[in-house]
Amino acid sequence: MTCWYFRSLVDDLVDHELPLSLENAVREHLAVCSDCRKEYDQSVRLKAVLSEFSVPEPEPGYWQESAALIRALTIEAPALVSVPAEIGQRSRERRSFYRSLAAVAASLTLFFGSLMIDSPWGNTALETAAIQSPEYPAATSTATARVMGGGYILEDEQALIARSVLLVGTPGMAFTRTGMLGAMGTDQKH
Amino acid sequence: MNDSVPELLRRFADGDAEAFAGLVDRYQKKVYYLAYQMLGNHLDADEVVQETFVRIYRRRKELSDVTNFTSFLVRVATNYAIDLLRKQKGHSQLDELAGLPGETQIELARQVKTPRELYREKVLMEEIRRALETLPPRQRTTALLHDVEGYSKAEVAQILECPEATVRSNLHIARKKLKAILKKRLSAEE
């Protein structure tokens, strides 16, 4: 039998897992082969060194804190841990629901925003300005004004509002209109 | 809290949450030390402890079929620790050693062994830890379970859910690598 064969048995010898007859054969070989003996000695020492391997103790109080946290994650929160696979699904469903809600809210804002533009209340300032403006009939005759739901908005004002809605977005509708009216104050007078 | 493990398992399987707390008290140290040996730091070991018990709690219905709870628990813990090791691959934790001298001084002051003995022990533990860190997760786990924790090859095979021949092979390769890395230390002790 070769050294290679005996060395393949060294691990089992170190672990005391060889049948007695085989163990005796390996030991006889080790007694005459210094290379295999060296291999065996190193294996014995490695096992001894590893058996001493220890880790530092955690901070005082760690075990209590750890047990309390496990309790909070399990016994005191059974609903969370008992249906873990559904959590991701629920989260996705929730996100989808919120996205739909946001889309509906945006649509409603646009709808009511357009009603406000068309409403007499929304156009009070414009109307007043137009009625009070002596130049308005001239503007009407040159087809630069349009009648919208009882209010009057000049075409370039409409374009400006549309651009602002696109830029600022629907939640800024009220501000946009107010700001536009203020900014257009001078235009109303010409 | 003096119930036997089978009794705690039976009560836990019947829905007694306090029995689960008893199992946590009894086994959290075992899981922590094993995880620390595998991962080399407190934070990861702590994470393994929490996750292991949360997973055990989720799988409580399977416990009635478990014949060896310790093996089952260690399997859950090592599986999670191996996942962490694979995620951490390439992220060496040697940087943590930067503060070693200061920590060593504090520990030296707290313990009974002579400072020289403690220092040598600390250095040895770091050498072993670094050597173990070079091993791939399965080899590291096999070496730790067998040579450090003292499980038999059959038990390691059960824990890691692999054939015993695989355990033998992994253990042989791991020891060979460790002997090469710790050659200086193993020769010095001759």
C-alpha cells in the first residue's frame, strides 16, 4: 500500500473512525514514514487548535434584548410572520391601488379645474375687467376674444393658461389661475 | 421554564407561545456562537439569531414531524448564515481588526488569565478566524460543525442536507487548506 492510500485515511484516524485492523495498519506505516507522520501530527494539532476556537461573549444584557426582540417579531406579531409570502403581494396591490387613486384624483382635478375656468365664478375677475374695459368691444370685433360659458378669455390668455397647466401640473391649478389673472391684469385693460 | 425540549416542542406545536419563548431561551446562545464562528462578527451573528427563530416560529406546524430539533435548528441557522456568507463574498471583514489592540487591552483588564496568556489566545482565535474566512461557505460550515462544534459526520450531513460522502470530502479539503494557512502555527507547536 502507498503513502497516498495511508494519507487518505489520516482524517478518519484523527477522528477515531477507522476499524481497529485498519487503524493498526496506518499506525504501523506512520511509525516508519516520516512524511506521513508529519501529515498526521499536523492534522492532530489542527483539530486541537480548532477545538479551542471560541468567540467573544456579547455585551451584558444581550440575551435578554435578543429574546425580547424575537418575541416582538413572533409571538407579539403573529399576523406579520404567519403570512410572509403575502406581504410582498399586498404591498404590490397597495401600490397599484394608490396609483389608480392618484390617476382618478388627477382626472377629477382636471375636470373640476376646467369647470372653474368655464364657470361664472371662476371668470368673475375677467368678466368684470372685460365689462369695465372700454376697449373690449374693439377686441371682440377683431375676433381675439371668445365666449366661454358666459366668461370672456382672450385666445392668447387661453394658450398661456394651457401652457401653465402643463408646466405647473394639475395640483397647481388654483394657483395658476390666480397667478395668471394677476399677471394678465394689465392685458385686460388694453 | 424547566420543561424538557420535547415537552416545549409539543406545547409549542399546540399553540403555546410561551413554550416558544422557552425554546428561544434554551437555544439562542448555541445559534449565536455558531453564527459568530461562521460569520466572524456580532452584528451578523445577531441577525442569524433573530432570523433563525422567526423562521422556526413560521414553520411551527412542521415541528411535530421533526425528530431531532437541534439538528433542525442548526440547519435553519447555518442555511441563513451561508446565505449571508455568499452575499458578503468579496467583502472582507479584516477591516474590523483595525481596533483590535484597544479591544484586547480592555478584555485583558477584565479577565482572570494573565495578560500574556490572554493575548496569545486572542491572537490564536484571530488566526483561526482568518483562516476559516478563506474557506467557501459549505467547507467552512462543515469544518465548524465537525471540528469546532463536535457534530459527527452523519449529523453534519443531516444538518447540511447532503450525503455523508460530501461531508467527508468537504472536511478533507477544508482541513487541507487550513493546514496550509496555519502551517506556521502548527509547525511552531511541534
